[in-house]
Amino acid sequence: LEGRSKADEQPTFNTNERNITNVFSHSKPSRPKPEPQSKCEIPAPRLSARRRCSELIWSAIDREVLLGITGKDFTIIAASKAAMRGATVLKTADDKTRSLNKHTLIAYSGESGDTVQFADYIQANSQLYSMRNETDLSPSGLANFVRGELASSLRSRKPYNVNLLLGGVDPITQKPALYWLDYLASLAPLPYAAHGYAQYYCLSILDKHHHPDITLGQGIKILNLCTDELKRRLPIDFKGMTVKAVTKDGIVDIEFDDDKVVKAA
């Protein structure tokens, strides 16, 4: 035994550690494997406060009604009158529209502070452009400007929570236009559009009755069909509609019968 060399000696092991490693090796000890959980001990998912707030906000946005219809030479924009905070109606005659110039109109829905501030900002910039250049932007130009502002806001720390319908008549080509925009800065030109829960009830009606050559009177009748269906099936009192039409002569307020009694189906 005394004649053995150091090379013949067996390596020693440190048994005090939980993971037994060779003291002569420089490798790191492996991590202990986590103990498997039983199937019945799945932790319940937790929603952050921001996500809970977001869900409450978007549920309120869906309750607001926005409708848009284009025809042969006009665009109709309609918005619900109720200003709601959660389950409470704060105002029964709220105008959710803004005129950007003589031939362009927007309607908005969303968080109350964001909607008014963003709409006023877009309106002021549109009027500033008209004053500086002595000409009005077309509905297409304004729609792309609004989309750019929403896209910039979306990448900031405090984005605007706003959904929009922008409608108008091009003063040069005399063609009507309607644009659908949402809070994610999506932009889509459409012959008819809706925001909120209204789209689940009204898009099928619009798809059935709409065609490109309808007159303003026919457009109002289609809008009546949509609002009647909302009163019949939507369990929310949206306090009637603010209806405006954009023609080549400008923006016109349209009287709408909000007190019409609708029979159940």
C-alpha cells in the first residue's frame, strides 16, 4: 500500500452536497429537478390590475353604437346618445361626432377622456391644415392622417383607446367614402360599417339591403331597420341615435325618431 503512486489513488467524493459531484472535475452541479405537482393542484390564473381595468373599459366601449352607410352621393354617420360609465348612464344626449371640414365627419367611441381629446386634436389639426393651405383634405387623406396618429399613440406609454368611423364626400370626385378605424390603428375603407355590439346585429341587415346606388331616403330606411333590430335584441338602452349625413353640399343633421316603439319578434 505504501508503494502506490498518487495516480493510482481513487478520486474522493463529497457526500455532504445534495448533488454528488467529483471533486476533481470543474463542471457545475446539475440543478435539482422540480417536484411534479399533482393534477388537482393547478394554480388559478391571476389577472393583473391593468388587464382587469382594460376588460372593464373595452366592455363599456362595446356598448356604444356607431353605424355608417354610404350611398350614391352621400355618407350617413350615426352614433348612440348615451354616455355611460360602467353600468351608469351619465348623459342621454351626448354627441359623439366631430366635423373635420365641410365634407368630412368622424364618430367615435371608447374611453370618455381619450375620445374627446383625440377627436378635438384631429379636428384642430384638420382645420389648421385648411387655414395654412387654403384647401381641405379629402376623406382619404384625413383617414390616413388619423391612422398615423393612432399608430404613433399605440407605440407610446399611454395610447388612445378610441374606435372611429370617418365618412365624407370627396369634393373633387364627388364620391362618398367611409373608413373604419380601431384602437390598434387598423384602417379599412368600407361601403358600410359598425362598431361595438351593433356589428353583431346590423352587419347582416346591411349586407342584405345595401347596394352602391341607394338614395339618402333609402339609406335612412336601412338605418331604421338597424336601430329597430338593436332595440329589439340588444339588452342596452343606448338613448337613441345622433344621425348626420355628408353630401356634396356639406354636413346635414337628420331628424331621427328615437321614441319609436318596436314590437318584440
